[in-house]
Amino acid sequence: MRWFLVVEIIYIVVLILVCLRIVYDTRNYSKTLAYLLFAIFVPVIGILFYFSFGINYRKRKMYSKKLITDDKLATKIRSELLQYFNNTLVEHKEEVSQNKELALMLFNDINSPLTSNNSVKLLVNGENKFPEVLEVLRSAKHHIHIEYYIYEDDEIGRSIEEILIEKVKEGVIVRFIYDDFGSRSVRKRMTKHLNAGGVQAVPFSKVTFIYFANRLNYRNHRKIIVVDGSTAFVGGINVSDKYINSEKNNKQIYWRDTHLRIDGPGTFYLQYLFLSDWNFCANETLEPDRILFPFFNDKETREKKVIQIAASGPDSDRPTIMLSMFQAINLASKEILITTPYFIPGDSLIDALVTASLSGVSVKLLVPGISDSHLVNFAARSYYNTLLKAGVEIYLYTKGFVHAKTIATDRCVAIVGTANMDQRSFELNFEVNAIVYDREIAGQLSDIFYEDIKGAEKIDGQKWNDRPWHIHLLEQTARMISPML
């Protein structure tokens, strides 16, 4: 009994110290409360869970992705970017005026420039994305940069692999970052084959036994291709055959996704992100130059689309992607169209959507009818009642699985990227979104949304509210732990 009392006292002291650590170290208050409740009411396991998943080890100084280490040079570059930003703002006042605050926020937060003179193409599903990717890769003259969360050792993965090795033989520099967890199927044969063929292939934060759980938590969810510093691809489509809807893959579920092709200086920040990630993963010190960023001297006339990049991760000072979504919603005056496969937005975005809808803005949300995670699905559905009561229209996609991550507002802004509208994308993963300030592209994305909801079921608010009480209870319980999902 005496030993039991001593152990109990030690445990209480440890619990108090852990609770103090949680309060001090967790910036999201709903997440703080969730971890506190879990640590207190689930003895031992709750504490172990927090130390495995709750602590952002990467924010400590073991993880620094600052590309420009010289402060004087960084200040000079920022000054040049500010001038470039202001010039673009003046030149494209009509396209950007309604969302000027969004553009300013991204520049002030992460120095993301507002770029013009871009060509932009929306790519719907893998069957439209991959032919363009293969064509651009084959045309590479100097370098190919690829960064993916999921890269499969399958038919499309091997097709790209062959091109990369062939381009190395032609003298093209190929750098390839794969997430060590999401792309675990390529670790063995493919990475060895790529490296043997001259492709510089490295994992993003190699998964090892030490800090195993935490390293699974903070993953690189980005999907980026940059070719010769002038053409880039970004969006929700990973490298895998399952993203291609074809007769050959007719046994699989229909996969609905969206990607973006950018030609022009809109590739600047995507290249910057890749180089920052590369220096961290490969332990190198690649620095910006005119070959990697050729558009400063590029006078080629394109379609003059205006593009800006939003990016954030567990190393960020602020959840930039969440803030950019909030600002885009806040600035909309007529229509907000959102597609996301995972919807755990948190109170701030829910309040923004409710406020917009009650203010007369048409708000429509498209989410999967069947999710690949029951727990996430329950948590997401706990938010629906609040939105439905405010007049938000919610559609459950039934044609297949919708994996696109897009927002279109007022047919003048289009957001396409890798970030889901959930806490994992806002806080735990490295993500990137492209924002296009253009009525043509935003109109196309809006038309795609309305085409998608033809394959969806609209939720009836009254029927949804009248579901059995135990379903509501399950959803609310899942919502309580949603900050930890």
C-alpha cells in the first residue's frame, strides 16, 4: 500500500507537469483542451499519446528551412519582391481589387509575391493531369523538381521514373523528394533504381523507430512539380494509378480530383518551397539563381493570369493556409463554393461560413458521401447542423470519392491545392495552395463544382436534424477529439 501511494503521488506530479506543458506548448486552444482531457481521464495512455502525437518536435531548432540565411540579402530580396508586388497590384487592379486584403496578408505573412504574366490550366482528374505532366517532363532542358506525398510504384509511377532517368542521361538535373510514410511503397526498388540512374531521390523526414509516431504526424502533404523554373503543377492528385479513371481501372471507385498547371512566374514560390524542403531533406545549401528563377528576365507574353501561393506547415509561425481560406470566405460577397474530402474546419472557419451565409452569400459545400475514415466522417458531420441552420447547402458526393481541395468565390478567385479543410492540414502537415485571381479560371472552377453536385445528394436540413439521438451523440463525441485527428 505504501509503494502504491508513492507511485500515485509520482503519477499526479507527472500529470500536473504534463498538463502545464500542454497549456504552455499548444497554440490551438481547442487542441489544448482535448489533450488535457485525454491526459487526465485516460491514465498513462493519454500522456503517452500527447508525447507521441502532441509535441511538434520539428518546431524546435532541429528543423529550419530558411532558404536565405544572409539577413541583408533577405532584406534586399524582400524589398524587390515588395516593389514587384505593388507593380502587379497596380497593373491588375481590376482582377485583385475585391481580394486585395487576401493578397496583402499572404505577402506580409510569408513574402509570397503576387505574380502576373501566367498561363493557367485546370486539370480535372488524373487522366487529364498525367499526359500533360509526361509531356512537360520530356521537354525539360535544365532541371526537374518533384515533391510528392504519395508516389506509387505502379504503371504511372514507373512511366515517370523512366522519363526521369532518361532526362538525367540528357544532362538534366533531377531532384525528387518523396514522403517516407505516404510513399513507402517506393522505398525499396524504385528509389534504388532512381539513384542508380542519376536521379537525386531523398525521403522527407525518414521514418525511423525513434520518434516514430511523431514523424508519422508531421508529414509533407505537398504535390509539386517544377520544370526549368517556368512550368509547375500543384493540386490534390498524387502519383498513383487510382487517380486515373479509365477502362483499364474500371474496377476501382471513380476518383474525382483537381490539379493546376502553371506556366510563368507563378512557379516562383513553388520553386522556393521545393528548394527549402530539398535543403532540409538532402542536407544541401542550394541557393536561388537566375537558372532556378528565370522569369525575372522572361519577356514571353502569356495569358497574364495573376497567381499567388499560400503555404504553411508545423514550422510556420501562423496557420497561413487556414488564414487565407478565412480571408477568402470573409471577402466573398455573392458565392462561396468549397470542395474538400476532409472537413474538420474548427470554430473560426465555421463562424466565417455561417456569417457569410446569414449575410446573403450563397455558400455551398461538397464533401464525400462515404469517407475513408469513419472517425473523421463522424467528426465532420458534427458541424453540418450548424451550417444547415444558417442556410449553407451541403452536398454528399455519391458518384465516387471526391478528393479535390478547391474553393471558388464570386467567380473571381480560385483556390486549388493540397490542403484539406481540417486541422491536420492547418497544423500538422506541410501544405501548399495556389490562388488564382482571375474570372475565367474561377468561372471554370465554379462550373466544375456545379457539374460535380449533379453526382451528389443534397442534405435535407430537417431530416438531418431528425436522425436518431445516438448518431448525434457519436458525432459530437468525435468532434471533441477532432483537434487530435
